[in-house]
Amino acid sequence: MNAIAVALMLVALVAVAASLFIGVFYMTRGREADHAKSNKMMQIRVYLQGFAIAMFVLAMLTGMKN
């Protein structure tokens, strides 16, 4: 279970980084439609960060039991 949690955490961290860079890219373009896309990507980033933190906590809890 711990290996699965760590793998999911790594996937979530890569997804967080990708959504951050995409959101910043849209933000710097400056067009009106891009602001909505940037905002949506930043919202997705927050959800992915929550998931990554949950996987970290799960990995820590399962690691303590072994």
C-alpha cells in the first residue's frame, strides 16, 4: 500500500507542476479568454495539491504501521 501511495503522490506532484506551468503560460499571454483558462488551471492545481497532500499523509500513516 505504501508503494502505491508514493507512486500516486509522484503522479500528483507531476500533475501539479504541469497545471502550474500551463496556468502561468495562459496568464502571461494576456488575452481575455486566456484569463478564464488560467483561472481554471489554477483551480485544478489546488485540487491536485490536496490530492498530493492526502497521498503524502496516507504514505506516512501506512509507513508508521510497518
